[in-house]
Amino acid sequence: MQRFARLGRRAMATVSDSPLSRKVEMTNWEKGHYINYQKMSENLSVVRSRLNRPLTYAEKVLYSHLDDPHGQDIERGKSYLKLRPDRVACQDATAQMAILQFMSAGMPAVATPTTVHCDHLIEAQVGGEKDLARAQEINKEVYDFLSTSCAKYNIGFWKPGSGIIHQIILENYAFPGGLMIGTDSHTPNAGGLGMAAIGVGGADAVDVMANLPWELKAPKVIGVKLTGSMSGWTAPKDIILKVAGILTVKGGTGAIIEYHGPGTDSLSCTGMGTICNMGAEIGATTSIFPFNDRMYDYLVATKRKDIGDFSRAYAHELHEDEGAEYDQLIEINLSELEPHVNGPFTPDLATPISQFKEAVEANKWPEELKVGLIGSCTNSSYEDMTRAASICEDAMSHGLKAKSTFTVTPGSEQIRATIERDGQLKTFEEFGGMVLANACGPCIGQWDRRDVKKGEANSIISSYNRNFTGRNDANPATHAFVTSPDLVVAMTIAGTLKFNPLSDTLKGADGKEFKLSEPTGTGLPAKGYDPGRDTYQAPPADRESVSVAVSPTSDRLQILSPFEPWDGKDAMDMPILIKAQGKTTTDHISMAGPWLKYRGHLDNISNNMLIGAINSANGEANKVKNFTTGQWDAVPAVARDYKAKGIKWAVIGDWNYGEGSSREHAALEPRHLGGLAIITRSFARIHETNLKKQGMLPLTFADPADYDRIGPDDRVDLMCTQLAVGKPVTMRVHPADGSEPFEVQLQHTFNESQIEWFKNGSALNTMAKMAGK
């Protein structure tokens, strides 16, 4: 399939044509917000004349959105880029805090097109309709707040039942060459439509909503060259499962993953979205594919042909330049790629299906498969659903149904309605499946699971993206594996992890052995998409009369008070609240699941701060010593006691601290409870930025071995007055055993404007100060 960039359209264009000056709206849901390819092209011309080298596609998208293309310092991996994103998207759990922060900025409306999507607060329990109704009742206060605040501040609002944010974005808002930020770590899903979509914290979103440029350290670019084409049981999911195995959960940190090469043309647009979505699991800033015919077809199918045609006019810039250099290059031959299963407990433990049976036996993973789950923001496209349904139909033609519990999560109301019309939904139900609400559900811990007791070892397999310990069902003994929907269905039929559909047979109801046929499906529905129920609320014409619903007695929502600015002094004799050992993800720092309901109430949700982190002093979670009383207590309780006594505290952390979701609360909570610094061997990108935004000090050991020299009961002096761009900060350690104090050097990535955030107490305080409030 030919890429449009190769058709020589650039040479044919003339000044009088001015194809990029057309007014094409970004989405069918808004008026007056246009795709500005002309401005992007002009910015790129400036940057090209300065850099004088071939550019990767990722660079083109970022640099075409520079706030100051003439003066911006540009060096991959070093410069801090000031960018102007085209859009902002928030899911309901993170939108609460983002909007509460935006309200405190005192502006009448958002300056950048913004949407809010209700998908995180719907718990999977008995099935889609009943679960949705229950969520609307339980979360009425939050939904009312989001609905009224969106109406007040000119934000598009997608009601509960609409679907998962990333699918709604792909279906309605993403466009090739665009730049979007979203308050969810799987925002990169929109890379499947050639958009650089980046997961951020709510404070970053507030900056853009308030018309400030957004700051991002210029990412490095990791190229993944795809050749060949997939067939049989191999699916797009297997590409990212393979890449995760190569790069690990840390390998993409500080980089954009850019897929390119002839193999990209054989992938569906939604398949490319799946790959980009799960790039969050390798720490990547985002992932992106170049514009091609499959994206055009998807735009047409989702009633955005005008955008597809406009993208063709700009197609010469919607892919990498010839000769563009990558900081790292990975090559994958899709013709040789095997289906993979990743896990348990981490998304980068990648095993080809041909070796998985041996891995199950060698590691003594529970062989019986309790639950198979398909859908989620990662794998709930029409293609995913038709392929999965074809396997179900094949099994049922031999008299077999799901042996394990089987659940289906449609990614959007549009997908649900379309597969209901086309029969796949009926197939799943006949197969024994439970169809859940159009929401995140078990993928983010919203799952009222009752088939196993907490602590009981068991295995589940899903087409989700993330499988950290306890994430799906809050049971730390659940072995969660991630794979393609195809393999999930196949193993669900067999009821065991040891089944390989490529080589193994099943026994039909007639007693005869048979092999499952290879899955078949279609990327786009032949009859077009059925939009289903109307679940969108546009901002009203009269926004003045709208009042935002927040009760002063609410335990779900709390108007924010500004944090105190820095006192200008060094922090002396600080206790270490906890020395966390091993993996400390945002799930450990601020759990999801039942805590999601407090996402709009900072004080209440702070009661989950670091309760999942393992204390190096005792190997236990949520049990630390209060140095003022000598008593052991829960982490948040000790932090609150220190705060009440006016004592600042620090956390010591291990490698890649804060890996996981773009969970702003993981940064807000330690700040709210009196923390000053988080000192680690290394940070995950989003979390480090979030901490800075809230006026915290994220610092790393210049020598990672210094982590081992510090005891959990030691006290530290932190020389905050040394904080300067590119300069280390000294920490003096006073060992608990009374031995001689010693000094260690700490590094940081603060720039001048970020240092102002610290001095003023937060980025929001800085914004208010600049606005003269």
C-alpha cells in the first residue's frame, strides 16, 4: 500500500492553491476549532532552517507545535520544549482535581479545546446496564460536579456509558500531526491516528487549559522498524508485547517510540492504537505511527473524511524524513513474530506462546485459568471484537463454550452498538460471556470480583495493558497475564494457561479432537459504525448562569487551598517517613480501585498515601515508625502526625519510582501531608514532573549506591538553598546508630521556571502570581 507522501504532491502545490489554509474543524462535536496545518508547516520550516538535518516524525509533530520556533533551544534528551498542544482530554477520576485546580486559576473558560470522559468510576459487578445504573447513583455528586463545571468552563462532557476516554478520542478527536495532552497514562492511544498524544498530570492540563505553554523535556526518539506482515494468530498487540520485552518497563523513559517501515501499512488504524496505548508500559513519553491509507480509511469510517483529505494535503510532513536518525533502532519482522503472553505482575516479562507452557510449569504459576477478560482501552476495536467472536463461533460449532469466566468490555458506546447490530455481542453471550459497561472496569481495579478469596493464588488473562500486583482485583496473589484478545478467548475455551492454539487440540462435544481455526475479522464494519445512544453534553450557549455543584460538606469533592510557599531555608533534621524498597508504582503510592471515589477530595484520598509501598525497615506495607512516639503506625497517620507537629519529612525510594499511571494524586498527597522531598535512585517521567508541579523536590542519588547507605530511621539535612539549574544538592545524613554524619550528593532536573514552582509552593501558585491574583 502506497503512502501518500510518496506521491509527489508537494511539488504540485502552488501558492495560489494554499491547500493548508483551508478551515477544517478538528472534530464533528465542536465549532470553531480548526486543524492548523499551515501554522505547523511554517513552524517546521523555521526549525528545519535552524537544525539543517532530517527529522523523525515525532520531532516534526513536537517542533511544529513550539511556542517559539525561532528562539527555542532544541536538543533531544536535554532541552525543555515549550509547546502549544491542540487539545486536552481528561478522564473523570483525574478531571476532578484538574478542574478544581483550574477553578482556582479564576478564568471564565478553557483556552484550549478540552473534553472530560466518564469511564473510571463504573465498577464491574453483574453486567453493563446494572453496573452503569449503580455507578450513576453512587457517583451522582461527582458526575454533577463534572457536568456543571464542564458546562461552566466550555468543556465537552462525555457522560457515563459513553466509553473509555482513549477510544472516544480515537473515534472523534485524534487527527494526524496533532499534539494532545491527556490526564491518563494511556493517552498515547491516539498515536494510532498519527497524533502525538501524551499522558500528563492534571497540573500540566491546567497550564494548557489556562493558555500557558506546556513544558516537556525534548524526548529522544526510539525507532521501531516494522517489515513483513502478520498472519494467523499474531495480532498488533504482539508487537508491543515484544517491544516491552526488549525495552523493559524503563527502556522507553524520556523517549518517543516511533514506528515506521513497510510493515506499518499492513496494520489497521485501531491496531496501531493498541500498540501506542501500551507504550505507557515501557515508560515512553508517547508512541506514534506515520499517516497512511489505513488511517485515512478509519477517518472516513468515523465520518471525518474532510480531515482525512486535509491530512493528505499535509502528508509530506506526516512521516519521518529520509535519513532521519534514531537514538535507538529496533527491527521486527512481522512475518516471523509469534503471539506473546506477558506477565505475571509486570507487563515486560514477555514469553512467546511456543515457550509459555514451559514457563508456566517452570515458574509454578497457577495453571487453571479462572477468568479471561477482553476489551479495555487497549483492545476493544471492531477488529478485536470480530476476531474474538470468530474464535467463539468456531468453539461453539464443536459444542464448546467458555470454560473459564469470560468478560467483554466494549471500548465505546459506538463499538457496543455496532457489535450488537452485527451479532458479535450475541455470540459472546451465547459463548458464556458477561458484557460489562463501556468503561475501564477491571483494567483499573473497578472489579467486584467474588470467585476467589483475597490471598488465594490464581491466574487471569486479559487483553488489557497493565498487570501490576493487585491492580485488577486487589488480590496480590492473582497472577495477571496480558495478551491479545485472540489468545484470551482461546485459553478461556481450554480453561488452562498451558493451551497453545497454534499447536494444541481441543476435544469437541462429539469426542473428536480439533484445532481452533485461525481468527478472522474485519478492521472496519461493512455497514458503518452505529453511534448508539447519544451520550455527549455540549457546553450551553449561556454559561454565565451555570453554577458549579460542590457541597461544602462533601466527602467526595473539596475546593483546594493553595500550598504554602517555601520558607527559603535549608531543611534540617528531617525524618524519613519511609524508605521504600523495590518497585514503587503510582499504584503503591496512591491506589486506585475503591479509592477512586475520593479523587476530588485531597484530604480523604491522602489516607491511601504510600500504603502499598514496602518499608525496608520491616519488609511490610503501611507500617512505619513514628520517630516522635516510637510507635508503629500506618504511613498516612504518621505523616499527619508529623504535619500537625510542624515537622517536614522525606521519602527514600528505589529505581523508577512512580512508574505507572499519570496519577497526580501520588504527588499531591505527600505535598498535602507535609512532605518536602522524594529522594530516589531514579524516577518515572510523569511522576517526577507531577512532584515538581506540586512544589515537591524530586531528587536522585548521584551515586545510586547511596540508597543502601541510608537507614529508615536516619535523619537528614537537605540543603534546599543550593537548588540551582544543573547543580547538585547536598544531603547530610545523621545515622540512627549515632555514628558520624556523612554527606551524599543529589541530582535533579529542575530548570529556572520549575525552581520558581518550588519557591512559590506549586506551579498553580506561580500561575496565580503571574496573573496578579
